[in-house]
Amino acid sequence: MKVSLTRWAAWAPGIDTPDAWRAWAHSPVTLAKEGVPEAKFLPAMLRRRCTPLTRTMLAAAYACVDADELPRLRTVFASRHGSINESIGLLEAVVRREKLSPATFSHTVHNAQAGLFSIAAGNRAASSSLAAQEDTWACAWLEALTFLEREPSAPVLVVIGDVPLAETFAALVDEPAVPYAFACRLASAGGAAGIELTLAEADAPLPRPPWPHALEFLRWWLSDEPALVQGSRATRYEFRRT
Amino acid sequence: MKRTPCSLAALGQVNALGKTNAEIAPRLFAGDTSGLVLRDDLVPGRSLLFGAVRDPLPEIPARLARFACRNNRLALAALEQIGAEVDAALSRFGRARIGIVVGTSTSGVGDAEEAIAVRERTGALAREFDYAQLEFGGLAGFLAEATGARGPAYTLSTACSSGARALASARSLVALGYCDAVISGAADSLCGLTANGFASLGALSERVTNPCSRNRDGLTLGEGAALFLVTSDPGGVQLLGVGESSEAHHISAPDPEGNGAEAAMRGALTDAGLSPGDIAYLNLHGTGTPQNDPMECAAVARVFGTGLPCSSTKALIGHALGAAGALEAAFCWLALAGRSRGELPLPPHVFDGERDPALAPIRLTIKGETARVGAHPRVMTNSFGFGGNNCTLVLGTDGDA
């Protein structure tokens, strides 16, 4: 299924406007390892309860679409690590046989960002949250396509993001560890120009960009290259302009 | 538009009732709660009932040692039951055409607890611990490696609706032509994090969970796995409809009016092209918490009235969280597969019999109850997750049984 990418927004420390991202895409550099967006669009009480990841992902989501669409679009939230940093403190409490904080526990479900977005935006539409190790971005795209398969006439907001893993687990993961989020609005393209994703079997893992796959996708989208191929394991995901 | 058929062609499952469909079905229809066990090792100072899987689980093969955690062993126990069908699909379609979409809320967090306990003692994580055990995507990654499937592989994690959502996505990936078959379902494992997390919310029952009772005081946690082989073949048990909604209400409590639940049920009926009267049985989310049951009963009554046979099966296996949606779809599958001479066996609603008079008076099934059905029996299952994520499925047969 061909889709049109009609809106996008991204956030990384110091790069948070479309012009800044265009400049980055033109001559990309590695991204800063620390930073959290202010997320002033959130009510103060809700903002206080948001983890750095939630603020980062919601900043991209809110910058991506107009206010009238925030309560209506179906959403796909994707993150490789999700709230694992918050889970570490809970795991240590479990090991020490201490009581857990119910608020922290509630915010460690993988769909916490989706749930808080739904509450903040008053959005009652279908929503999904996923993870797929190093292929999380391509699978988020596929999951958005499943929403369009079920209801082709309604666009989908895709939001992906991560923050660096805390020291407990950081050494176990060999992937660029930077805080970032990327959001895009996808709609069925029909006969118009769009992006087609095709899958094929891979012989070997593909070389990995020095920044997250979703931002490599953004770099590609802002370039004039015809196709982008990603895939960490046995599957090649090829995005192509049509 | 006529939908592509979505066959739930094979099913493997493991839970507190047993480790095969043949073992689980009679206990399910008998309302057997003997699978629940008292454990005092999960929540400090409390001895609580859990739907723990006591059967020995298969070992993770040595070549996949990085995935060796209880959650993946539960998934492997379900996978082994459909090994012949998965192998047949691999030869029929080719490995690149087989996808994996599964749900979990825990992944291997129980094993991460052990790794962190070692770290507290020694300063370093347990050597056998690998991040692939803990990260949510690891479940799909494990199943891809274990089966050799080389299509897309991802894990959905929307708390207690994860398992239902996985089947919805699997159906769409086949309909879109990205896969010819998808191994789909869910696995979730008992662990200190969820047990103490729900304890901190005051959500765990002191006794066996007691859905729809005036005495209900929370949920009983469980674990398990259910995996289906999803194809576009006609016949057998089919996934006919999917309904989805978000609550926009509260991170850990449902909208008391049940509007999100109602939207999910109505959406599933619309998607399946059915009317409320076409449904023969509803498997409730039915967690037995003070908040869930009133809103769910009210929503069910608004959609179906009070005549539809309904039950919660949470008292039999506990609430398996991320796997609940897949396990309850599996119970619906067993009911449909168990049809005989136009009678559908129904899982009984197991509770103390003291109906909460404040709940909408929906019809709860009793032991031994069957539903008289025509050539096309259709059943429904509800899953409502933390964060306000709802997913309702409709399953049915083509009438060839």
C-alpha cells in the first residue's frame, strides 16, 4: 500500500524546527546525547508526571499535526526501549523487597506515551504501541499500514522515539544512544505520489546509520534519493518514492 | 468491501489450566480453578493466589541462549504445539513470507529482576542476562529466530490489550500482502514487577478473583502464552472483526461510563458486518476490580441488552495481562472448535455467586451451559488495557463443523 507523508516533525537536542532538520539532513552530524524538550503544550500537572521519553515523543507528536487533528487521528507509538529506565528503579525496589510507587509503575507500561497522549489530546481513536529491537522504525511504518488497511480513509499519526538507556543496561545495547523523536502523518496515497515499503529477505545485516533509523528515514525523505533500505537482521525494508 | 479471510488455522497455548488444547478445553468448560496456586514469593508479606504455569517448560535452544527467559519459554511451549503447521507454512510460502506479531506486557522482566539481584550482590549483572530478554521487541525476535521466519517481526505492548491487538495486526499484514502467514498471539510471565506494581495500586484480590460479585476486591494475576498461525485460507475458525478505541481518561483506570469499551465492541461488530444478535457468547475482560466490572457490564448491556451469555475466565487462569487477549481468543477458539450438533460449549463464569446488584444485570454463564447456534456461530472477546487501550475481537466459523 502506497502512502503519502503529509506532515512530519522531529526533536533532538538543539534541532527542533523544520529548518534546523533540513539543515541537518543536508549535512548530517551525530546528535547530542542529552536534552529534554520543555513540552509547554502540556498542562503543568500532566507535564510533571511525564518521563523524559514521554515529553520527547509528545513534543514531536504535537508539532506534527494541527490542533484540530490531535484528538482525531489514530496513533502508532514506537520505541525500542520505552520506559525501561523507569522500570530499573522499580526492579531495584522489587529486589530490595521495598514498596513500589504506583504512579511510577503506571507510567512504565510500554503504551504510557500513547496513553498520556490520548489523555492530553482527548483522543479516543485506535492506538498501538510497539517495539522491534533495531527494526522498530520499519515495523512502526508497517503497523501504521495495518491501521490504513482496516480504515483507508482516516490518516494515522506515527510517533517514534527513545532516550539513552541508563547505565544499568546501556553497555548491553550497541545502537546510537541519543534522545530523539520523530512523528509523521501517513495517509493512503491512492493514485497520487507517495512512499511504498517493500520487504525482502536479507543475506546479511545492512550497515547502520550513526543516528536512529527513523532520523535516517527523515534524512532520506528530505533528500532526492529514490530509495532507502534498512534492516538489522533477516529482513530488508525498502522505502521507495513512487 | 469483502474482507480477505483470516484463518486462525492452528493454536498452541499454555496457562494455569494446562499445556495443550486437549488438556485445557475440558478444564475451561468445567470452570476448574484448581490451576491457581498460593505463592508468598512474589509480594513481600503476602500470600496470594496466582495463575502460575506449573508444567515444566521447554528449554531455549543453546544457539538462542541470549533469549533464554521464562517469557520466551512460555512462548516456546505454545509454539511447539503448532510446530507441524508452522513448518508446513514455511515450506508452502517460503520463510520470507512468514511474519511474527506478538504481544507482551512483561517480556523477560522476571529474569531482569534476577540479573539485578545479582548486581546488588556482586556489582555486575548476571552473566547469562542479555538485553534481548528484557526489551519488548525480544519476544518477536526470539520467535523469528526460533522458527526461521524472515518476514517482519514485532511486538505490540499496549498492556492488557496487547494479545488481542497482535491478532488484529496479523490479519492486516496478511490482507496487505506483506505476509502469507503470521505467527501471532502473546506471552506474559509472572514476575515481581507486575505483582508488586498491581499490589501498590491496591488491585490484587486477597482471594480468587471474583468478577461481577458484590464481594470482588481485585484481580488475580496469571501467566501463559497462546500462539496462532494466521493465514488467508477460508474455513475453520476465522478472525471476523476487530474493534479498537482509546479512553482519553486515566493512565490506570477506565472511564466509569464504559464509553471506550462500548466503542470497541460496536467497532468489532461493524468491522465484522454483524449485528449484536449475531453474537452467541462474549468473553468479558472481567478482571474483578471495583472499576472494571461496572463499566464493562454497563457497556455490554448497552450494546447487547442483558440476554447474551457472558463470562470472565479470569478465575481459571488469572489475569495474564499482555497475554490475556490472546488466551481469551484461544478460549473462544476452543468453544467454536468444540461445537457439536449445533451446541456451542461455553466457559462458565466462575465467582462466588453473589451478584453485585449495582452492576447492569448481564447474563453470566453457568457450568455446563451451551448455546444453541446455527451454521455460523460468532463469539466475541474484550480486552481493556492500562493507558486506556481497548481491543475487541469477533471470532467465528464458516459453518463446516
